[in-house]
Amino acid sequence: MTRSHRTRLPASTMVHSNTALAVTFSLLVGACAHAAPTRSAVDAREAPPPHLRGPADGGADLGHAEHSDPVPDPTAGSEVSLGGILAFADQRSPVLTVARSTRSRAEAARVAASILLPTNPEVSVAAGPRFGISGTGVDVDVTLMQQIQIAGERGARIDAADALRDLTDAEIEQMRWAVHCDVHAAFHRSLVEQERMRLAERVVTFQQEVLRVVERQISAGEAAPLALRLAQAEVAQAQQVLVAAQQAFLASRLRLAQLSGWPVATPPMPAGAVDSPRDPPPLDRLSAVARERLPSLRAGAARIREAEARSMLADREAWPRPSLGVQYRREGNPTTEGAYDIVMGVVSIPIPSFQLNQGERARARADVTVAEAELDASRRLLDGQIAEARSEVVAAAARTRAYGTEILPRFEENLTLLRRSFELGEIDILALSTGRERFLRIQSDALGAQQDYFVALAGLERVVGVDLWRDDHHEESTP
């Protein structure tokens, strides 16, 4: 929030204001401290340790949350739940649309691998005169040849195409999980920005109420005209903050629309309230689940299998490919005996001397080595990534709890107390402005801690590969 500009008052007024402000702050901060629950009280209200949940089908959608919400219709309204926007993004996300289009390449490779013979048959025809002592005849030579494979290249090529299809599916699942986590974080960010906007709206209302009080005091001769100008300036400043908060909320909704594929003309309106923070499961449990369920590890393993299949195919293609055929020859004979008809079988075998597919075999083996190194590095770095992401979630949850579950809801009460103290003359308008700004900063910091928590939680889920909790924002659910 932008800090409001304050007009300096004389020194005597400042001393009186600071004394009244100190008394008021002691009462209000004491009320907030009394409202904030202790750590034991927060822990008592927390749900039992959550189950690391995956999809119900256990099939191709590993690592995705289970959503009971149907796919929403953008034309029916812009309000959407978390489950609804996740289901919509799963079908309409532009990133996923591009990722799913790569299946056509795997299908094309499968079509190419399914061809029965690698080359078309060849027919050669030769004809010409035969000159002899007895006269001239005509020779005709017709040969039909077909190259064949003897090392099982077709089967290896089909296996490589199937491995490419599995790799493509694994990479799509990896991208699908990334979109899931991005939409999850964007939805929470939009919820927090919505709360910031509502907070700014309440401050505008509060400053307008204060302005009306000042106008009544001036009419009654109880306040100086300077107080009116200060109150008017505070209203203008609060309205500017509201415009900025509205723009931030709209930007978060537009970002959510871009990630999910929702029409940007009517960006989605997040439905629900922000959930209470929770501590994540232990590190060893998260690591065990990530090694089993993380889509990027599955994609790495599929990449190794695909490279191995191509390496096997390259070895098979190093074998010679003989050609089989039949040859018909007609030898013209100018004598009375007549022409001769000759039929022969033909076998042509290349000599494997120089070209043994060395380049393709070396590249395929190098791809296997690189894929194995990448997967090994990902597994060795995984524990550190999970530990770092988990620590961010724990720290953000602790920051959120430090404000207490009652701090945000009591902002209205705090503003009411400030206005009442101002109306009774216990504090002047400068002390009221300072107090309002202080409470607003506390509220903004609390919302910032909540946003950091949900962003960190989405980052942890990204490196673990599963949703940690069912958080549809309707009511607190026990995982």
C-alpha cells in the first residue's frame, strides 16, 4: 500500500497527538495481542498429518489432484472454484494444447516403423541385338529385386517408436503437472489480491466517514480547517490505493486466464476464501513420494528407455541388407534352333566393410549416457530441492501464524475504535491517520505472508509431484 502524505502540525500539537496516539495504540495493540491465539492453540486446531494424495485412477494422470468439480462454462459466468479452474486448465491450457500436439510426431514415427519392407522392389530391363555369324538376334533381360531385413530392424524400429510415444506421454504429464501447479499458485495469488482490494475498499469507506466527521466538527467550530484538508487528502490517497489494488487484482485474474485458457475478455473470478496454513509432511516422506510420483523423474526414465531403443535399432541397422530377386533372360538365336529362355534366382549381399552405421550408433549411445546422467543428477538434487521448498513453506506458515487467525478479521473493529476515539476527541486527525496507516500495514503484511505461503506450497508440490491437501476453499477439509 502507498503511504499517505501527512501535513506537519505545530510542535505543541505534535506532543499532544503523540501522547494520545501512544495511549490509543496501547489499547488497540493489546486487543490484537489478546486476539492472536497461542502456538499451542493453533496446533490444536490443525488437521492431522495429511496424506500425500494422488489421482484415483492410478493411471496416466499420476501426480494430479482429484477434482469433483465439472469443467466450468465461461459463458455461464466468470466465478469459478479452484477445482473448476484446474479442470478447465487441464482441457484448455494453451501450453498443454501445444504439448499434446507432440503426440502426432510419435504417431508419425509409429506409422513409419510399421512399413513391412524398407525399400520398394526394383525392376531392371535390358534389351539389345545379338550379332553372330549366322545372323542377328535379340536379347532381353528382366530382373526383379527386393531388399530385405534379416536382423529384426522392423521390430526394433517399432519398439523405438513405442518408446518415443511413452516419452511423449511422460513429457506431456510433466508439463501437465507444471500447469497444474502454476494455476494452483495463480488462483491463490488472485484470492489474496482480492482480499487486498477489499481491504482498500474498506479504507476508502473509512476515510470518507472520517471526512464527514471532520466536516461536522468544522461546522460546530470544534476543528480547524487544516483538518478538513488533511481528511480530504487522505480520501484521495485511499482512492488511489484502491485503484492500484483493483488493477493488481485484475492483473492476477488475467494471468490466471492466460494460464488456464480462460477467455481474457471475462477473466475468472476466484470463488472461496484463503485456507489456513499448514506445516508440510516430514522431509523423508516427501522424498519417498517424489521418487515414486514426480512426473519429471518418470519422464527421465522414459527418456532413457527411448534412447536405449534407438541404440538397439542403430545396432540392428548396421547389419547388411541382402536383396532377393528373379531374373528372366531371353537370348536371341538366329539359327534354326531358336531363342533360349533362361530363369534364374538372384541374391545380392553388400559387403560390411566400411559403412557399419558407426555415426548413428555412437550418437544413440551418447544419448543413453546423457539421459542416464540427467536422471541421476535429478535424483541426487531432488532431496535438496524438496528440503529448500519445504523450508520456504514452513517459514511462510510460521509468518502467517505470527499474525494470528484473528488479526485480519479484526481490521474492521480496529478502524471502528480509531474513528470512535477521533469522534470523542481522544486523538486528533494526525494520530488517526498514523494509526490507520499502521493497522493497514499490518494487514498488508499479513496478506503478503499468506500469498508467500501459497506460492511456496505450489513450489513444494511442483518438486514432490502430488497435491498435499484438498483445498477447494469451501470449508476446511481433513485430508
